[in-house]
Amino acid sequence: MLDDQSLDLLFREARTHNGWQDKPIPNDTLIALFDLLKMGPTSANCSPARFVFLTTTAAKERLRPALSEGNTAKTMAAPATVIIAHDNDFSERLDYLFPHDDAKPWFASIKEETAFRNGTLQGAYLIMAARAVGLDTGPMSGFDNVMVDAEFFAGTEIKSNFICSLGYGDPEKLFGRLPRFNFDDVCDVL
């Protein structure tokens, strides 16, 4: 089991950040983040998630028109914002990702739901990997997916799911910790 310091970093003390320090994220850190998240399990190793890291002002300006009013300032201030998307044509790469069997037919009738489910899992892995490499996160869904898809994924089968700001959080701008359920509130052991 991980030690308490690691558990605090990943879960217990980790927070969703709304404010950011003016400190850039090195590309090596983004690569390290990806190298961790890619190891999380997906159905038949399908790995449908696609990530667009917006690290420049010009790149974030392309995203700005799609952001909800409440998410604009914090997204634009973040050192990076990543678009977490999924490729509905993920099965085209299964010959590489799952070489010991022909898995493509397994997903023929369930491509979109498989891509969405597993891409969402990979987005969660991204959040945990970001924390593991020393970054804070600000995941959000307050944006216009259709606009994002037209701007960043036109002509493809890639669809946006959610976005996540990345950086070094400003603890002065954190909201108070919100309540969480207890085990007995939401869990059954059968």
C-alpha cells in the first residue's frame, strides 16, 4: 500500500484548483504525465483517449469561444489546459494495441460507447497522473463540445469529453472542501 504522503497527494489532500501560479509546465512533465496515464487499463487495451495540450496563449484563445463564462478566466490563466477527447475510430489501431487477437469485430456495434467510456477512464488517469508528477488539476465540463470539436477535431471521428486545466495551483483561490459520502451511504457489499 502507498504511504500516507502519497495517498494525500493523490486523493485526500488533492483539490480541484481554480487559480494558478504563473509558472509554466515543462514539456518533459507533460510527457511524464502521459507515460503514466497510458498504463491505466482500457477494454482490450483500446486506448481511445486523445489529448490536446494547450500551452500557449494562442492555443487557449482557440478554446476561449467555447468556454462557459464561469470557466473562462481560470482556463485562460492556467499554464496548460488539456482537451480530453476520444476517437470513435479507435478500433483501427487494435492490430497494434491488441496484437494477439482480432479484437476489431468485438467493438463494431459499440464503438462510440466504448470510446466514450474508456476515454473517460483515461481522462481520470490523466488527473491522477498529473497529481503524481506534481501538478494540480482543474477538470471541468462547462464548455461547448460542438464548438471544440469543430475547432480542434474537424474531419475526424474524435469527440471532446471534458477539459482539465493543469499547473501549479494557487492555494489562496481554493474553495472550502466539499462533503463526501460515507461508505454506507452509497455502497453495498453483497
